[in-house]
Amino acid sequence: MVSREPNPPSQSAVELVLLSVLGDGPQYGYAISKRVAAGSEGVIRLTPGVLYPLLRSLEKQGLILATWETVKSERAEEGTAGRKRKWYRLSAKGRKHLDQRIAAHRAHQAMIERFLSGGGARAEEA
Amino acid sequence: MVSREPNPPSQSAVELVLLSVLGDGPQYGYAISKRVAAGSEGVIRLTPGVLYPLLRSLEKQGLILATWETVKSERAEEGTAGRKRKWYRLSAKGRKHLDQRIAAHRAHQAMIERFLSGGGARAEEA
DNA sequence: GACAGATATATCGGAGTCAGATATATTGAC
DNA sequence: GTCAATATATCTGACTCCGATATATCTGTC
């Protein structure tokens, strides 16, 4: 089975943005969603239903690595467990993957742009 | 119900390319698929399973208009019905729609590019 | 001290988009 | 006559993303 890839960046732009954010340094989930929302003026919404399955998938693929942090509250009362945060960072494999994805994304966009600008493989008519 | 749009150009890039091709002038289905394949060096494949449902949908939305052509073969034998081609062209509404879609697409891509270039809403750290 | 709202993680079902397989008929080349 | 290319079209499944829902902790206000 040859298995041609599915029209390249059919692979979510959201995933690409997520990886890119992690490319700037480690982050935990909630912070990522806030940052993406802020950085896109609320246009790109990395909601929990998208974000966490995505992070799981990327972790399983070995592109990102995760570690738990227990945030101690200021007035730490004894019985409290403390809020938990899961920090994610790009693995070496993930870094390489990201670079390839960015290049592929840009190439694909350039291709689409050629069609938008009119012409795109126009049989040159006088 | 507020009904927020779904992360804007979640709306297929394929549809955008198809509309853009028709923006250059009327075409029939098969020619469109060949042109897109050629103009993208085989990367974007507008296969029948994607193309025809899309054309139907656009027609139903009133964005494109269709007319049948019967291609007379050179040595037209009597019994033959002749090959049929369905030509599509952009409607006025479709033209306006296309312009809007292109603008939205470019805005969205610019937004994504900001994240790829690193920074994207980075809390400016020293 | 009670309560609301923000923080923080996670799952599930459904809707929309695209790929691949399949089907049918005509035409042109060998 | 046979085969590949032309030309249309449908259907099923995979994958992505959205919206709703759930649980728990922390912070600010009254």
C-alpha cells in the first residue's frame, strides 16, 4: 500500500500552532489555550475538547514530553492537595518534526496562494 | 443562540482553490481537477469524490451556475448521444463570496504565521 | 464562612471535510 | 476490438474539530 498522504496540511493547523507555542518554551495546557486566544485576538480557540486530546496524541507520538507539577498555594492549608499542572515541552524529535511541518505548511500555503492570485497553472492564453 | 463560527477557515482550502479557479473563467469538472493537479505539481488532488459533491454544494448555495454542453464528436455516429460536459461559472454572489473568502483566508494565515515565527503573543520576557 | 468565578485537567458525541473505492458511459488510439 | 483517457457521479469511512459535560482547586468578595 502506497498510502499517499492526505492533501498535506490537512493535518490541522491547530496542531501546528500548538507545537509552535511549545517551540518557544515549556507550557502547561491552560496557559497554552490562553496564549493562543490572546495571540490571535480570540480567533483561534484551543478549547479543552481540542487541546487535551491533541496533547495526549502528541505525547504518545513522542513529540512532546510531560511532567506534573504540584502548585503550592500561598496560604497552604494542611489538608489540601494543591493544584496540579501538567507541563509540556518539545522533545528533540518534536523539534525536528516542527521544523518540517512549518516548511511543509509554508510550501502548501504558497501553492494555494498561487491559485488565489489567479492563474495557478493557467494554460497561458493570449 | 450565538453560534460562533468554527475557527474561521476550517472551511476547506479545497473549496477556496476551486472557487478561485472558476474565478479565472468558466470550466467543467474534469478540467478543473486536471488544472489543479497540474498547477500544484500533483500535490493538491481534487478527486471526483471531493470535486463533484463540492460543485453540487456550491451550486445549491447559488455561488456557481451550471450549464450542460453536449460535445459532438468529429465522426459523429448516428446512435451516439455525444459526451456531456457540465460547465460551471461563478455567479455574482459567488464572486463576492470568493473575495471575502480570500481576504479571510489571508488574515487567518497571517495569524498562524505569527505563531510559527515564534513569539505569537509572547508575554514579553526580558 | 459561604459563594461565585477563575484556574486546571479531562472525556464524549456529533458535525463537517476530505480520501478512496466504485460505477457508468463516451471517445480516441492502436 | 480492446484499452486508456475523458467525464460525470455516489457512498463509506477516517480524521479533525466543536460544544457540552465533568471534576477539583484556588482566589476574591461579601
